[in-house]
Amino acid sequence: MNMPSKRSSFVRFVVKRRRIIQVIVAIAVYAGISLLNINLLWVVLAGSALGIVFGKVFCRWACPIGLFMEFLMGMSADNKFRQMYQYHKLGCPIAWISGYLNRLSLFRVRRNVDSCTNCGACDKVCYISTLEPNTYSLFKKGRQDPASSYSCSKCLECVAVCPTKSLSYSALSGIKKR
């Protein structure tokens, strides 16, 4: 098995367990702030540092409020809470900083144009593409890349659902991007 396939399999494995990881890290962040009296400034700095390397991952992978919003979104069969997901971030400095760093971060969602079949599975699971389908798409030409958007929280559902493994989350620049 070549390296991109191993990496893709690992990302799929991690994404399937994202909620478990999110619960553990969110509880640790909450405990650190409330029980160990860690200054909130350190959490903001750590979340911002994560944004430089990984993009806006704090919201979907570590934030206690993001965890609560995830459960709210999961309770709604028709995804009426899906649009609310962005509103709790309005007062969060980590969301602001890491959102702006999405375009500059070392790790990014990348699409291999040679193996992509344009099936659209990625856009169907992307909360940004589903809310604004005329503006964002991971594979349609002339649309903005939702993975570079300020709003993308790197849930990586797009990478996990890709049937041809054409999407990856990596720091490598060797993959052709659209």
C-alpha cells in the first residue's frame, strides 16, 4: 500500500472517531480552565497556534461549546440547527484567528484532480457547501473551495466520504489541486 493510501485510511479512521476525540479534548479543555485554573489566554494562544499548523480545527475537535453545538446539530433530523453552528463562534477569538489562518495553514484539504470522479459526495457532507451550494464546492469549477473558507472547521467529513480517496488532509504540496 502506498503512502497516500495509508494516510487516507488513517484520516478516515480518525474522522470516524472525531466525536469521541472531541468529547475527550473538550472535557480536558473545560477541566483545565475550571479545575486547574489555566488562564483563558493560554487556551486562546494554543488554539491560535493550532490554526497556524492545522487550520480551524479547534472548533470541531476541541472546543467545549463546539461539542455542545455538535450534539444540538445531531438532534435535528432536518438539520435546522446546522445553520446555528456558525453563530456561537461570533464571540470566540479562537474561531476568528484560526478562521483567518485557514488559507495560510500548513495542513489543508487537497483534491487530486486526476483521480477525482466529480461524484459530489464531498459536497453532500460539507456543511458549508450544503448551506451555500452556489458559492462553495470542493470539485465544481468556478466555485470557492469550502476547505479554505473562514467557516471551515476541518471536520474532514469530505475526506472520509470520498470513494476514490481523491481528497486528503496533508501538508504535502505534490498533489495537484484544482
